[in-house]
Amino acid sequence: MKSTLNYLTWSFALLLVAACGQKKPAVPVSASVEQTDTLPADTTKLVADEALTDAARFVAGLPVRNETGRLYELSQSDTWKAHARNMEQIWNAFQQTAPRLIAFTEKELSDINENCRTVFYPFGGPDYLFPNTFFPEMNTYFLIGLEKTGSPTKIEKPSKETYKLYQNAVSDILNLSFFRTDDMKQELFNDTIDGVIPIISVLMVRSGREIVSIRNVRLTEQGAITDTKEDGQPIEQSDMVEFKYFRHGTNKLQTLYYLKADLSNGGFPRNKALTAYVNQFDAGTTVTFIKSASYLMHMTYFSGIREGILNHTSAVLQDDSGIPLPFYDTEKWDVTLYGTFEKPISMFGKYAQPELREAYEQADPKPLNFRIGYARQSNLQIARKK
């Protein structure tokens, strides 16, 4: 989690059913195996789980699809309609920036989007929005945070207070591009938001996605993903959750994993399952995204995850809170600078990064016309492995 502001801010698997109605055995999926998840043209089109998607749409302030159900009736209340207006206003803050993010993606990230299939987002928590915007067509997104997974959105007795929790939960990521940890601690402990799953769900449906399934999974010590315990029984609750979803109007199934895990040297190297998963990344088709990461990988006790990223990904998109510039060996990496960097905000003033400041002074950084990360004068760096 991101310490102070947002160390590891906060940040899901299709249950295939046989024709007879019996569940197929879970098949562990190794990170080293690429899956296209695109269905052949002659197969049945993807279908969203109505209950999961409508619940997320309801708290996101969007019309529900089932007009005969309880949520539709609740959405006719004046209280919900006021919530919908507030959520629309909050979302519009991002919509004003989105065209600039998309233009940056098309111009600066086209090669990465063409060649990569997996996004690794350590210290990302439940921030689905930004990796989806920069890398919209990836097969797999792997987010890590310190907040618990929780459970799918519950709609019991929604009130003004309930709706306010959701408004607060998403407003920071839309307006500031990051979650504030202190706010999250208050927002997560209530009867409708018990972890990151409801927040990710809101960001998904607001981004035009349809949720197919949400299930608890785990990593084996060999780095495979499974939905069963070691004794073969289904996992009822875990520190890892899997979303299967697709963009409305398409037939490409995508996967997002969120894992609650400690990435410090006291946690990551000892987590055999996670280290095995990272070690199995296809270094030619994996991109790492780092944003608002509290400068954790500037510290010696986050060297393990830093080295894992450098060894097992082909590209890194980050702001100045990511991996310090000197760790990008110029014989192995090409780094392109964007925006402005002079110094971090005062809270992180000790991470002055003179090498990065000098690089910005001597180079001709490309312009950045949107805000991202902590500082108002934002910056990004793209490191591509040679």
C-alpha cells in the first residue's frame, strides 16, 4: 500500500459450465502461458453476469439493465437519482482528461500495446482506470495492493451515506489520479464496501465494461493460478480475486487479478508463489505500470520487487515515484522522458533524484498535457528494454 498518501493504494475468472450444468475442474494457469481469450467468430458471444454488472452499475450511478428487479425499483428514488447526478459529475472530471490520455496512448504506447499482452501494476491497488486507459486491450492485468479483496457489491439498504462512500471512493482517482490511503480506510469498512472488489467493479462499468464473473483464486508455489485449495475444495475467501470481463460491443474476454500482498523485502522474496509468478512473466510481452508509488522502490528494502520488474518486463511506464533512473542500465534500456521534473512534492522531498532532474535539464522531454501522479507539473518516463 502507498504509505502516507497511498502505498499500494488499493487496486477476477470465468466459471465455465458444461452443458449438463456441472462445473468444469479448475485448471491452474501459469503466468508464462499466453492466452488470447478471444473467442472464435463462430462461438457464442460473451454474456455478462447480470447481477454482478447491475449491482456495480447501480452504485456507479448508471441505469441498471434488469427493469423488473429490486435495483431498478431502488433506482427510481430521488436519493439514487441525486447519487447518479453526483457520480456523473465526478466522472466528467476524468472524461475531460481522457481524450488527452488516449492521444498519448495512441502516439507513445502503440508499440507496447501491439507487442504486450500483460500489464503488471505493483503498488496499484484497485486502480483499474489508468492501466485500462493506457493499455486497453491487454489479455491480463495484475494489480497488487495491501487492502483486502472483499466481496462483490452488496445492495442491502442503500442511503445517502452509502452513496457518499462510493462517491468519495472514486473521486480521488478521477480527479487526482490516485487514491488516498487514509480515506480508503474509512470508506472500506461499511456494509457495502468491504474491500477493493466493489471499487474495481465501479471503475469497470464506468469504463464501458461488462462483468462476466468474479471469483476467489490463489497462487500456487509454482506460480500457477487456481480456484481450489490444496485439498481440492473451492476457495471461499482469499487474498486474491479474479475478474473476467469484456468491453461492451466486443467479444474479447479479458482478465484482471488483484492480490493483497506485501512487496517489501520482508514480504516479496518470502512469498514463493508471487515470486514464482513474476519470474514466469514473458519478458517480451509484459509491461509494468508504476504510478504514485510513494517512492518505495527508491529504498533498499524494496529491491526485490524492483529487480523482479527490471528482469521480467519488456517496458515500464512510470512517474518519478517509480524505479530511480540510475537502475535503468543504458546498455539495456532506452528511456524517454515526458513532462516536467524538478523535485518531488514536499512530503517526499528526500527523494530529490538529481540524476532524473539532470536528465530533464539536458534532454528535450516530450510534452505532457495531462495531470498524473502527485505533482501538478506531472511527468512520465517510458523505459523500453533493448
